[in-house]
Amino acid sequence: MALDQLLLEVLACPEDKGPLIYFADEDRLYNPRLHRSYAVRDDIPVMLVDEATTVDEAEHSRLMAKAESDGLGSTMATGPST
């Protein structure tokens, strides 16, 4: 099950307070500015900086290409897609 759309409209990175990209098929939220990935476990986003995973450049490129090809936008209703 995917995260609720209303939740996605208000979710922000706990570190820089910016929008995230939601990859439902990978159960993760991604901050492309900080190259940080947050897990989604049992449909609950784990938004703890200490539990975030740092993403290397190759993985960042893959995620950004996937977001673009899948037409994924960012969280936060007014936030730009990055």
C-alpha cells in the first residue's frame, strides 16, 4: 500500500526541511539535495536523520533518472521537484 497523498503533501526532510521524492515501489523517500534516503516500513515513513541512508553518486543518478522517467514529483504540495 502506498503512502496517503495528504501525508505526502506535508512530508519534508527532517534535516533541511525541503521536499522529498517518494519511490513507492522501493519503500523509500529520497532527498536529492543531501543524497539521503529514508525508509518506509509498514507504510510508515522513518523520518529520523540517524536512520537515513547516504546515497552515493551512482545511486543518486539512478534515482533521479527513475524519478524523471516515472514522472515522480516531490512531496510538499508547493515544493519544486528536484
